[in-house]
Amino acid sequence: MGRRRKRIIFLSISGGMAVLLAGVAVAGYVLMSHFNANIQQDNITSLLGDQPVDTHPQAENILVMGSDSRQGLGAAYGTDLTTDQSDTMMIVHIPADRKWAEVMSIPRDSWVSIPACEMGNGQMSSPTQYKINEAFAIGNLDGNKTKLGVACTVKTLEQDTGIDINHFIVVDFTGFENMVSAIGGVPECNPTPIDDPLSGLVLSAGHHVLTPAQALGYVRARYTLGNGSDLERIGRQQAFMSSLVNRVESKYYNPLAIYRFLDAATRSLTVDSQLGGITGLYNLWQSLRGIPTRNIAFFTLPNYPRSEVVPSDVANVVWTQPEDDEIFASFTNDVPASSTLFGATPQPSVQIAGSVPASATRTASATPTASATPAPAVSPTATASAGAGRTTAPSPAVSIQARTANQNICAG
């Protein structure tokens, strides 16, 4: 073959590759622009006032909330609400070294101090004490403005925990079913049969792949499952999230499934504008993808019935002290709260899932005692090791046992 002909072939191939790569780049840009346009972005900075000092700016604390709006879901999930409430509330801590992560669920019935917040009518609410999901509803009064509801929730959490909330993500239930449908359902396992007439969810004991409608019923069902408590529902939601993460991971090389999932997910999201839209979410996802599932822990903030200090209140819970202040400090100091991570040996002094050992001293108060600046509960050595150069596993702040993302849903 002549030298000239080889050069022509080489140039033709190079030109074709350039056109192909350009096409991929354009398609990627179009997709990213499409997903970004789906997302509602709000800036709540001006609504927050003074915030806790961020001592570890490379770490991130992200508030994730599920909006309780039932608009478009039909009568099976209750009538439409005049105000949204936060049915699900979690703080995701992603450390500076990106080697582990924790997801702390906060019971929606937690009795807390709610500061003055701006409402939809432009007026400021009065400071009050009530269950924490009321903060979202207060901001949404007179206008169903998610932005104000989130701002009031963030103010409440930052005041009562001392944790600096860097970002927020609100997921609307109206898009939940489409997300599940996109990945062909989500695996679930229930040790006992489920028969919930309020949502129509009927499952035999054992393993299932939940349909979109079943998945929505599973994460929302409460009163007819187990003891009917929000704490049990939180446990189911944590197990579902673990399974959802693994299911999406399994579809990573299925472009159509991933596209449909991302399209449904982004249409259901409201995030803070500082997060960076779809690019910020992608970077967040990449951070989490790089963490082994055994190093992602889910736990519920320890609590006990408020009826123990206010006998007439049988509906709400109070945060357990001093353990919860130590957990808040661990998020602030960028060390794990959970003894489940890194094979740490749990101590018997603290239990998870809401109960407190009989030997623990409870604060005889109807309100939580969390300080806006909780005292550090970890050693200076542990705190100093929390940077990107960490070579050894950090020590947990308290001996909480948690569910890890790789744990069998039917186990424990």
C-alpha cells in the first residue's frame, strides 16, 4: 500500500473519530442540560441567619427530605394536603477523605425548638416547640413554598444540633414511582407478611422485587405495619435506600435504564443552588460510588418517648442525651458516629433504634437539650486524623450500631 494511501486512510479514520467524539460530547451536553432543567434550584442562604462554623469545609452535610405532598398520587395515599410536611428527614455526612459515609435518620415526631421562620405570606412565625416536621409546614404556610419550608427546617436543625448543613435535597413523592419503574423495581425482603389496607400493599414473607406502586406503599406505610411507629418506618426506609443504591449500581451499564432513572429523579428534586445542579449531583454520586457499601452506614438518631416526661404526649419522641450531642459533634468533627464502620467493637452503653438502656440518665425535660455548639465528643487525635491524608480508620464518637448498605435486608 502506498504511503499516500495510508496517510489518506489514517486521516479518514482520525476525522471519523473526531466527529464521533464530538457527537458524544454534544449528546452528553444536551443530556446534562436536559437533566439540569428538570431540577428546581433554590437559594435559601438569606433566610438562615447565623449558621454554625464549618470546621471541615471539605466534608459535606446534606439534608435529604421527602415531601409529604400527595398531589397526583390518588386517594390510596390520602387526600391532598394544604401544606407539605417532611415525611422523611435524613442528614448524609460525606467526610473529607471520601472513604466512608453515614446517613442519620431523624424521626419526624422529634420534639424540638423551632426558631422564627419566614412564611409564605411574608410574615415571621413565632418561635415554638413542636415536632420537627412542623418546621417544613410552617415555611409552606400561605403558599406551599418549598424554599421557605426547607429554610425553616435547616434553621431548626442547625440551631438544635450545631451541625452546619451545606446542602439540601428534597424529593417529591410524585416522581418516586417513575424512578422505581426506570430500574425495573427494587428488591425487598420482609421477614413477616405485610397486609396494609391503607396503601393496598400485600406481600408474603420473603424476597420480592417491588413494583413502583408497591415501593411507594412500602416506604410510606406506617400505622398497620409492625407497631405502627415512625421508627419502624424509618428502618424500612433505610433498608429500601440500601437496596435502591445497589439496584441503580447494577444498572450502571444500561444507558436507557440510567437515563430514565435520572430523568424521573431530576424531575422530582429541589436542591440548593450552591450544590451546582446536575453537575453537583453527579459529583456527589461519584463520591458515594467510590465508597465501599460496607462503609456506608444508616442509623436512626437515638430517642425515647416524650410521654416519659410529658405523660399526655404519646405521639412524639425526645432526643437521647448526652449521646445525641456526641453524634452531632461527630458530624461536625468529621469522624464516624457509628461503631459499625471499620469493624469497630460496639460498647453496650448505647443502643440504636430509639431505646435507651435502663442505666442511662435521661434529661427530665420536654424539649431536647442539644446545644447550638455541642462540646466535641471525640479526641483531638481522632479529629486531626479526619483529613484527606488519613491512613487509619477513625474512632467512632459513640457506640452506635448501624445498618450498612451491603447488609442483607432480611438480616437483623
